[in-house]
Amino acid sequence: MTTSERKRFDELQRRLSENPSSRMSFFANVTRIEQPELANNPYDNWTRRAMFENKAICMYLGIEYNENDFTTSGVALARSWAQSLPGKE
């Protein structure tokens, strides 16, 4: 995903999160993607729903969906967070 595509994606995602009725309408009208199945684990439900929403937004914007664009390494995230700690040398 290019930087401009990511900006468009983030902007639409932000607008949908700010307006719950638009969000419900947007995702209710998605037809070319299969709705995620429910799982017993709430974390799995959240993951499946997030993947569905990301695919739907990409499809709407005409962006090719790549799962790697939406994953973050736990190690990279921890290092990024640790950089802001005081006394880090």
C-alpha cells in the first residue's frame, strides 16, 4: 500500500468511526466479501471483524488488500515504545 493509499484508507476509516450510522450502513452494504464467522474467543472475533472491515474499505477505495499492510511486529512495536522511555541510552 502506498503512502497516498494509506492516507485515503485512514481518512475513510476515521470518518466511519466518527459516524456510527454511516459505519453500520457502509459495512451492511458490503456484498463481495464474506462476513466473518463468529468464534468462541472474543479476540478471534475482533481479529476477524477487523480483517473484514479492512478488506471492505480497501475494496471500496480500489486498493489491493495485503494482510501485511495491517500487521505490526510485536518486537518492532516494543522497540518503538521503548525509545520514548527516560534513561534509555
